[in-house]
Amino acid sequence: MTPLCLFERLKAACGDDWAAYTRHEFVRSLGDGNLAPAAFRYYLRQDYLFLIHFARAYGLAAFKADNLADLRRAAGALSHIAENEMALHVGFCAGWGIDEAQMAATPEDPANMAYTRYVLERGLAGDALDLAVALAPCIVGYAEIGVWLTAPGGPATGGNPYQAWIDTYAAQDYQDVARAHIDYLDQLMARRGGPGRFEGLAKTFGEATRLEIGFWRMGLDAAR
């Protein structure tokens, strides 16, 4: 029997939380098109701030790198977020009537602050593997959500106002990003793992997953 990759082992260690995250009410409402527009707009504005901290996390990953390949990987991801993904996010938000100045002036929600600072803290306190594990629920979770929402029998419906968001994470290029991160976790584990290491990584993965749940709840609460 082929052993599970690190990501699958981590996911299995917090199965209930993972299901609560990837099948959250916010996600299901996105899929069936019934999410309140106010909840989605609030999420989009917070996600702009989240992406800034995500880029910072890759800057930290570059600092933690102990070889040129890892340094280049982190630098490439940081550049992509800062130069490409931020521009795509700004363009997408413009379609929802939100300009970049509004997003930049948005006060950071406590749920956003808790999640992003936790990821950075794990990277500061630990090593490249700790940081990659803390990032995994976001990177890979969104890919799983995209696949689920577009699968036959999934909640996605025709004429969905959120279809462009769904398609972004279901697209092959994003699936490739998630697959690359899963493979990178295994590479780091091979280099940095050892007896007793999994327990701490599972704790980090579980905490980050629960903070993702809080991120979805944040959007719903804003519309109530």
C-alpha cells in the first residue's frame, strides 16, 4: 500500500475541522449562488489585506530557505502575488463596485488578523516546513473547494453571480499550484522531518484550518 502523502495525513488528523472548512455555509452559499452580496463584498475586501500578508509569508519563506531552489520558489511566489494576483484581485473587485483605495482603507477584521499573524508566527518560530504547513489549508483547501463546487452533483448552479470566483479555484492552473504545494510538503518533510515531528505539524495544520473556518464566518457575520 502506498503511504499517504504528508498533506493527506495532516488532513486526516483534523477530518471534522477540514470538512467544516471546505463545506462551510459560506462555501455552500457561494456554490448555489445564494450568498448575500454584502457577505461576499466584505470577504473580498478582507481578502485583499490577506493577500498582502500572504506575500509577506513568502518573504519569510525566502528568509527561511536554506538552498537556492527554495529561495527561488519563495521569491517567485511573492512576486506572483504582488505583481499578478493582487492585480487580478483588484480587477475582480472592481466588477463588484469596490476600488483598490477602498480595499486598502478597510480596517482589518480580527478574524483576518488572527489567521495571518498565526501563519507568520509559525514561520518565525519554526522552519520552512512549519510555514509551508501553516499555508497549506489555504492553498490546497481552495483547490478542493473549487473542484467540489464544479463537480457533477455539486452545489454550483447556472447563472451564479459567484461563478468567476469558483472558476478561478477550479481551473487547472490553480489545481497545479495546489499540487505543487502538496509535493513541496513531502520534499520538506523528507529533509526536515523526523521522529515526533508530525504531531507538531498536525497541530499547526489544525489551527490554520480552524482559522480558515473563522475567515468564512467573518463574511457571514458581516452581512447579518
